[in-house]
Amino acid sequence: MVTYKQEIKNKVRHQVIKNAVELLTTKRSDSCCVRRSYVRDIYDYFMDCSESHEQDEVKKIDIGYIKEWERMHAISIGRKSSDELSVCYLSGPEPENDFLEFVSMGVKPQNIWAFESERNIYLQALSSISSTDFMQPKLIRGSIEHFFETSPKTFDIVYIDACGSLVSDQHALRCISTLFEFQRLNSPGILISNFSFFDDQNDSNYLEYIDMIAKYNIFHSNKNVKTYNILSLSDDVNLEKEKTVRNLDEAYGDFITAMVCNSASIAIPSNRFCASSYIKHLSVSEVSQKLNMSFDDVDSIKNNTLYKYFAFNYCAEKSENSFSGNSLVNKLLKEICGKEKKLDYLMCANKIHLIRSCDNDIHNDIKDILDFFDGGNMYQFLDKPNRILFYDSVINQFAYPMHYVCDKSKRIMYKAKKKKMFTDMLLFDECRYIYDWMPPIHQITSAFSNQSWQYTYRFALDGLIKQRINYNNEFFFQGSVVSKNESGFEAKYMPQRCDYINGGTGL
């Protein structure tokens, strides 16, 4: 029988489960994108800026609004003990491995669910826990992904240890996307994923993986890059591919983290919003079911790495010239959208891009609101607010993204058998203490005319921006009120992946 009791595997399992439970219990008050004191901290920061315009504006804030926001934050994050947590994981033939770790951290056996879809493995797992002792998980024969689709049950911790590569026939990424699609992870909640390295240079997908990772990094690092440079394999492109090959472990691990986070905070929410009735409040046209894009259209996309990345591959495949797309990127696009997607992410991203950048599709009901945001009615602080702040706030309010708390993540690379494994423990937060503070679409103008209400929202939003600014430019790219280099309000970073293969010492 296949076993998963290797010493290094046990060590990694123990560390990520221990960290996950602690973050959601004893460290829960800090397990969020924006700390509870953040709005007050910015208020105090500006109040200490003597004889400044910022101080004059901040003096207009009724401190009662900040107190109310802090109360909302406390309710949103809440409190939980370990025996209140609900967890699920993939069983495999040895469900006791993960189960005993969770129990040792105080999680009740009755709150632990294990799933196995393969009949023979399920029977092995059932045999391993066959006893009258209540200390055993709920062992479910069936797909965990199907459970996410069909059951309203939600979990605090989900552990997807599929052991396949990021894009594979095991559809581990699609399973994770389906988790977010059906909102089965509580907030705050933790996803633990484990992907394997793709095969060595004899693998037919090797060059496609290099191409897939390098191109995403190019679009992410250079928002003004032209498609011509990529198609012509300019020096920058070749250098990025060489860098990817030289640092393949790091590049692949970072790409895994990015795609899981992109699914939760960008792709799935974009699809959800475009499939809802709320989009009709912004746009007079439907989401196009057929794309008609050119490389010039791709070059016009600003501050949207994920959309530009997939749009480029789409155009490369449709081109009549010698260009060709990357089949792995096509598979990635399908995986990142979940199993029961109503719309393709590329179509949804295209629609949101058009809403944010074109005036000929705007619903008449919001033209006055856009004029308010564009007309200089709001104090600038650092970034100048405009209609993009309105669009991004409204879309995310109704799309319910799961934002990642990057500075609380734990990432590990290890080798238990033959393949390198990449484990990510990622904390997610719906940030409803931000989105629920803001009223719906047609009340925003009056709410933002109240400076106490508006500034409290913008100060809280600054905290979310600092979590995203180094990794995503899709939403709230310009919305900061304090410099990301200012002490106490710095931009956040993902920790480096702990490398147990080459002498890493732990988390």
C-alpha cells in the first residue's frame, strides 16, 4: 500500500496544520487583510502631520465613525476556539495522518471530514479507521469537488493534497476554484494546497511550463509591454525565460501561489459579478459570448495582468500568422474558473475592462455618480480617486472575492519520495468590514459626501491595497492614501518558500 508517513511529509503536515489552527483561534484577531486599528492608525498618522492639508481633512472626521468601523471589524472577524473549527481534506489510503494532526490541535473529530473518490483507496481508508472508537473522521466516498458543488456545508480549513502538478488531469486547481466558486471556505479561512513539480526535461509539457510561467511574469512586471516584443522573442522575453529556467523551483512555486490567489480574488469573483443581475446597473449590454480581440486590443489593457495574459494567449491561438498559443495556458484558464462556471473568465474580464474604460456602454443611472468621482469632489491624499475607485468598490461589494492575507501565508518545498512538492498555507479574508461599510450603488454619492463615512472607507481600503500592491493590479491599483514605504503602513510581502530540499530550517 502507498504510504504518506515519510518523516519530511509528517513534518510539513504538522507545521501547516498547527499554523492554520493557531491563525484561526489564538491569533485570529490579526488573521485578516486589514488590522482592526488600521483606520485609527492612519487617522493618528495624519493628525500628527502638523499644519498640513491632510490634517485639516482628517479633523473633519467624526471619531464615532471610526469606532463604529472597529466594532464592525470585530464582529466580522469574530472569535473561535479549536473545537469550533470545521475542516475537510482528501483522505487517501491513510486518513488518520491528517486527522490525528487536527485532533492534536483541539479540533473535534465530529468536525473533521475526509473525502475519497476511488473505490479501492476508499476501502483501504475505511479499513484503516474501522473501529468503534469515536476518534475518526467523517469518511465520505465521493469527490470533494462534487461536495463543494452540492452541499451548503462550509469549512474553516480545507486541505487539498492532490499531489498532481498545477495543470494536470487530477484537476486540483479546478477543485480549489470550485471551493471558491461555491463559497465553501469561511472568512477568515485557510486553504492548504499541495502540488507536485511537473516532470523533468523529458516531459512533453516542460517547454510549455517554462513559456507559461515566463509570460505571466513578463505581463506582471511590465504593464506597458507590447505583444510585438513577446511574439518576436525580444531580449527581455528571452532573458525572462532564461531566468525562469535558472530559478525554476522558485518560479514554479510562485506561479502556483499566484494562480490560487488569482482564482479566489479575481477570476471567480469576476465571473460571479458578470453572471449576476447587478452588472445591469453599470452596463447596458450583455456579456459577450464571443470575443473579437486583436493584439492591439491586448496592448490597450492596462493594470490587469491576468486578463492581459489570457487575452494574449487567445489572440496567439487565433492568429493566422506563425504564432501559436500555449495549450497549458488554455487548460489553466479552464481550471481557474471552477467546474460549474456559467461564463468564461476571459469573457468576464473583457466585460469588466470595457465597463471601466469605455463610455459608450454606461448605464444612464450611474453617469452622475461617475461625474462625482471624476469631478474632484474627493480629497486626494496620496492617489487621486476617480471612477475606477467606484467601479472596483461596487464590483467587489457584490462579487464577494476572497482576498489573500499575503504576510500570513506559509509556503514550503520538500521531497518526500521522488518528486518535489510545493505546499501553500494561505489565509483568505472576504473583507466584509470594508465592503459592507460602503452602501450600494445609488447611495454612494450621498455617503461619500459625508467625509467621515468616505475617509473611514478609504483608510480601511488602503490596508487591503497594501496586501495586494506587490502581486495584483486588477482592482484598486490606485487607491492608496499613505505611501507603501511609510512605517506601519508598508506594502506586504509573501514570505519566501521554505526549502527543505536544500537545507531549509523551518517556518
